[in-house]
Amino acid sequence: MDVGADEFEESLPLLQELVQEADFVGLDIEFTGLRSNLSGPQQISLFDLPSEWYLKTRQSVQQFTVCQIGLSVFSAIEGEANKYIAHSCNFYLFPTTFGILDSEFSFQASSVQFLNQYGFNYNKFLKNGIPYMNEEQEKKIRHDILTGNWRVRSSPDKHQIKVVIDEVTRWLDLAKEGDWMTLPGITGFQAFEVQLVLRQALPNIWTVLKDEGPLVGHNMMMDLLHLHEKFFRPLPESYDQFKQNIHSLFPVLIDTKSVTKDIWKEMNFPRVSNLSEVYEVLNSDLNPTKNSGPEIVHASRCEKYVETKCPHEAAYDAFLCGSVLLKVAHLLLQKIYRIDPVPESSFPQYLDVLAPYVNQVNLIRAGVPKINFSGPDYPSIRPPILILSVKRWPGVSEQQVYHKFQNLCKFDVRRLTRSQFLLLTNKFKDARNILKEYRDHPTLCISPYRYWRHSPNVNCLLQVCGIVTAWALLAFILGRSGP
């Protein structure tokens, strides 16, 4: 089901009821761009600590906007063992314009092409997107309203409001005390603007808006960043504050990427590169619990995905995410009981086996593989840093070093000194292979990096200490040899 501004008010009461009664909600978000084309030190890197990764990514989140949110609300069917119903819905969004509030955002050409490839409805996004704002924007609007410092921005809205005032004025001439009328065809934030104008122009009437409420969900790291920035508050500069805010908003987060990465090799499943492939593997005969796992059905009005695959449509990906969560949880439960089928499987049991993964959100490229939103981040389990010492290659750059090794394996490269570079990969076998391949190379010497041996700061400190020690020793000798 696709929902824009015109359909939102009608759909909201049902959505609120479903979310309140749900066992869990799968969520996916599509953006106008993913990451700014930053260069040099601003690029994200395997060398980045989580706080550094956050500050770099924060810039991209502030630059782009949300164009679609997909929710898939999963509820156990009462009276039917291990059977779930999923209500899946796409919401097209567009930033609110009101008074001086006029958001700016960018499009990334590659992201537009990518969504076009999968049939994204840009017309619905641009013309009928549901307006939204965060708390800071709402606070500003409230202040402007109280001080009278607001105005209708767009000419189409001005024309619409003139028509409405004329219509209400004609009705008011014939109306008696207690009469009321409903204005058709006015939805979303436009209704709020119309309400303000009517109250100002016609003080003898009272207006009300119906059915206001929030959108909530949980999923991956970029989704959480955008949820915070677009619907809660601007992202703070403090990484720790961001973690605290997210944990307060969403006390229980389960990232399917983090769960599946952990068990994939152990189950000897084939390598996968995206959520759709994970879903396919878990629905195949490769999954030993395929025939005994949870049964998932689509709700009425949500049958689009029964026969049709719609990758990178937000609601479809949200449904896949929720389905993967249930199937992986059942797999973990079967490993514990060591029997199949597991007797009386239930969602509380699934939550128990997923407990080690709660609030562990995957990081695609950083110094640690995931962020812990309910405590300190875990230490890095990346391969060791390597150091490259270059001979007879004057003026070599980080980019040239990267291209030199890219056919063998991909490393992040960071300059250490004029002729030394640090190399870091997320695959242990790549680190082993390059150490073996370049063991006796005449101009490119690669070895494991040792801080106390290779750090320029440590070397500088040792040199200073050496000089001070030498001068002290010289002074001592001269002092003893004097008269």
C-alpha cells in the first residue's frame, strides 16, 4: 500500500492501532542521496573510530533528505502456532514549508538513477509527499505563530486559501450557532496553514484538525541517523549524545545485518551481498529449518508482495527485514534445542535467543564492525594494521598506493610519513596474502605496524630523550673533569 499526503489521514488510525498491537516493526528508508562525495581525510575509512565515522556521516545526513519510509508491522496470529501477519506500507515524504521554514536538500545522481531503476515514484514524492518536521523546527514554528511572524509561502496555497475563505464566508452567512462544515480536499500541513488563516480572518469560528500522530520504526544505521535528524532533533555534534538519544527513542533495536553476519559462515551459507539474497537463502533448502520455521502471510490490501518482488521499495525491504529476523531467530532457537521442529516457538522465545544482538547496529566501514547503543562500543576485531615503506618512488601519493594493490586486495591507505603508509583491510586473508606476496620486494617493504616502533610521535620523543640524555651525560662528564 502506497501512502502520500492525500491518503495519510485516512491511513493513520489503522497504522497507530497496528503498531500498538504489533510484536515488532520492520523499517526501511530511501534517501535522495547516501553519502557526500567527500575527499581526503573526510572520506570514511576503516581507520575511523566510531565517533569519527559519525561526524563524517553526519554531514551527509544533513545534506540529503528522506523520500520514502517503509513499515512492515508484524503480529502473531492468535490461536495459530508460529504464524505471523505482516501489514506493509510505503509512505512518501516531503519536507514541510511554512513561514520561513524552507528546507534545502540535495539529490545525488547515482541515488536517483538507482531508485529509477527500481521504479521509484518521484512524482508522488515531489507532489504528494507527507510533510514532516523535527522538534527544533516545530519549536520555531510555534514561536512564529505566537508572535504573529508567519505567512503562507507558495502561490498555489494562497489561491487555495482564498477559495476556502470565500467558501467559509458564504457558509457563515447562513450558519446558526452550533453549525459546522467539513472542508474537503485539504490534507497534511496545508490544513494547518488553512486553519491559522481562518482563525485570523474569521475570529467568530473555531477550527480543528483530526488524527495527528507520529511514524516510528527501527532498522539500520543510516536509517537511525535520518530518523533522528528529520523527525526528532538535528544530529548533535557529540557521538555519545547521539547514542543516548537513539537509545531513549528506541530502547530495543535489532539489526538483521548484525545477526546474519554473525551466523552466516557458521551455517556454511553461500556468500550474499544484500538483504534480498539473505531472504532467498533463508527460504531455500539450504536452511535446515525452512519447513518448520515461522509462517508469514500478507494482510489484505498488502498483497502486492505475495507474488511480486520489489527490491529497494521501502515497504518491501521492511518486510524482508522482518521476515529475516523471524527466520534467523528460529534457526538460532533450533541450534539451542537441537531438535526440529522446536516445540511451541513464540516471539518471546525469539527475543531471548536474539538478546546478544539487541542494540548492536552494523557499521559498513569503520574501525569497529558495529555500534552498541546500550553501552560502550566493543573493541575492533579488524585485521592488524600494516605499514608500507617505499623506496625509490619519490612523491608517491595515497591514491597511487591504493591503485598499486587494488588488483590483489583492497586496502584503506593513510600516509604516516613522506615514504611510509598505513594499510588496513577488513579481511584477515587479504592481510596475510599481501604480507606473503611482498615479503622480499626490493622497493615496497610491508610488515605489521607496531606503534612503539613505527609511530613518528614515539620516534620524535625517543630522539628528544636521546638528545637530552646525551647532553646530560656530556654535562656530567665535563663537570667531573673540571677543576
